[in-house]
Amino acid sequence: MKKIYKIIIISFIIYVFFFCRLGNTCFRINSEGTKVFNILPIFTEGIFGPFKTFYLILIQNGLWNSIKYIRSQAYNFTNLFSVMFFVFGIFKIIEKNKIFK
């Protein structure tokens, strides 16, 4: 069970780093013109946004374009789920090769 927590924590750190580097995601300009750190987009747009986008592409543009969107998100570190699969794969490689004990 400890391995699952390590995977989730490492994945979330990598995800937050790449998501905040996107630009107008974590540091947003408020109505006064100053940059304000806002953690809410990490959870709303970062986690639920890809599902919403997939649904809209599927409804409006069809199945083929939605498959292309899934393929693009599979290799994108601003998507928490792709980062989790990547980190899980790295842990499996380390476990198979017994690099760390």
C-alpha cells in the first residue's frame, strides 16, 4: 500500500509542476491587474477539464477527433492520469530490475 501513496504523491508533484508552467493556470491576473496564486484550477480544470473536453469533442466533432484528443493527452504531463501511468511504469521498471531494495 505504501507504493500506491508514493506513486500518487510523486505523480501529483510532477503534474502540478507541469500544469503551473502552462501559463495562465496557477498564477492568474485578477480584476485589479495583479497576479494571484490560485490552487483551484489544478483540481477543476486540470483533473475534470480533460473529461469535459473529451465529451465536447465527441459530441461535436465525432469519434475520430476524440480518439486523437485522447492520444494527445496520453503523452501530456499536464494531465494527472497520464503522469500517474508514467510514474507507475517507472516504478514497475525499477521493481522488475530490482534497482532499489
